[in-house]
Amino acid sequence: MLGARGALAVLFSTLFLLSSIPIIGAQDDESAYVRAESYVVVEHDNVSHDSTAYTQGLEFYEGRLFESTGKYGNSTLREVNLSTGEVIRSVNISSGEFGEGMTFVGDEIIQLTWREGIAHRYDMDTFEIITNYSYDGEGWGLAYDGTHIIMSDGSDVLQFRNASTFELESTLNVTLNNESLTRINELEMVNGLLMANIYQTEEIVTIDLVSGVVVEHIDASGLKPDNGEVLNGIAFDSTTQSLWITGKYWSKMYNVTFTVPESPPLPEPEPEIETPESSANAVNSVYSEIILAIVLATVVILMAMNLKDGGRNPRNGGP
């Protein structure tokens, strides 16, 4: 016959097994990844933008606006008047090169080319080329985080390059809601996070540079002017803490912030209809309660019988 310890062991083992079943089931439903927060753009202001500019990169430097444009035979690096959209000064790159993203490293500018594998480093004040770099693959967007130059190439991979030599040092895969995110285009650092256009969409994402996880997904639809092409161009002005976006051949540039979208009204709850599954769950619940009651009653009886026998069975033989 079971001793008191044996009876208690049966009791606790049974309680543990019965209580752990719903916990195990709940774990299967939990997400194991960070889901991006959803936002929409809010327009606060807009200014004129050169509608002939095939915008590839947009960047502020101490309140001054600079832009890189693309297309073979028409690619430029330029400084732009923010208030009027007028081009203050501009330099053409080779007709055999397609201009892409650009960024500042100190007071020098680095500009990518699309398929030519060449990056130009300019003096900001003169637009004279200081040096050129070569790289493999395509060039899309550029940003500088204060330590590394960050480069996109249209894939789901960000490249981290040496700020002085442009040598590739590391890479980071980007995911949105646990899926690889491709077509990452123009880049911009904003308060320690990387913002990016997603090519051929009206979406902007914010990327955590430690994990590669997209933490914000922004719907920027509704801004594109007539005859404009895709959204492309993000510039953060640290002197005014303002964010500006535009696109290829857009006649406007917009000062925006982001907000949580309004939730649609919840539908009226429908009356519950008993299904075979719900009936089965109810039966299982009753069955579990009956089993638990039987086990508890059995344990109580065993403990009572054990106490009646003096707590243990007499041994055969011995002194």
C-alpha cells in the first residue's frame, strides 16, 4: 500500500500534468518575432520640387539640401533651395553612369552609381571629385550612421562599409514581420534608426540596425502628384527636426510626421453557435474535472488507509 509520501507524489504529479496541458497549447499560438508597428503619413507642409529630377538620394547638411539624380546622360549631384525647389548648383556625372543614392561623411559627399560599380567622393563646397571607389553588384541607397557607410543594393541585405576606404566590413539581413524584405532603396538615418524607401511601393520602413528587424511600417500613399513616379527620397533636417520626402519626377516635396492609423469600428458580435469543436472542448473540460476529482478522492482514501496501518507495512522477518 502507498505511503504518505507516495500518495502526495501521485497528487502533485497529477495536478502538474493537468495544469500544464493548456499552457503547452497556448505556447503554440504565440508569435516568436517582433511585428512592425503600422503608421500613416501626416503632411504638415509642402514645397516645390524639380519635376524633371529623377530623385535617387536626398540629404540635409547643416540645414542645406542636397540631391542626387539618375538616368543615363542626365545624372547629377546638386544643391537645392528648400523653399523654392530651385537648383542652386549642379554637376553632371559621366553619361555612361546612372546616379544613385548619396550621403555625407563629414563635409564630403559620397554618391553611388547603379550598375557601374563606382562610387564618387566629392568635396561639398566645390563638387570636385576627391577620389573614386569600386564595389561589386548594384548601388541603390546610402546613409552614414556616424561610424559606417550603410549601402543597399536592392536585395534584403544592408552592407556596412568603411567610412574612409569604402571597403565592405559586414552585412545585415532585413526582415519585416519575420519575412525577408527586398527592394530596399534610398536610406536615411533618423535618431539612431535607419529609414528606407521600398522601391516601386508607397511604403517606408524603419529598421533596427542591430537585429535587422523592421520596427515601423509606414503607409505614405496619397502624396504622389500627377505625372510623378515612385516614392523615393527621405531627408531629415536635424536643425529643425523635420522630415521631408519626395519621389522621382515629383513636383512637390513634403514635410511629414507619422501617426497610428484609425481603427475601423468593430462589428457587432454574432451569437455564439455551438460547433462540434466547442462541444468537444466542453466535454474534455468536464472529463478533466471528473478525472481530477477521482484522483483526489483516491489519494485521500489511500492516505486514510495508510494512517490506519500506522504509516507503513510491517516487514517480514528481521529482529
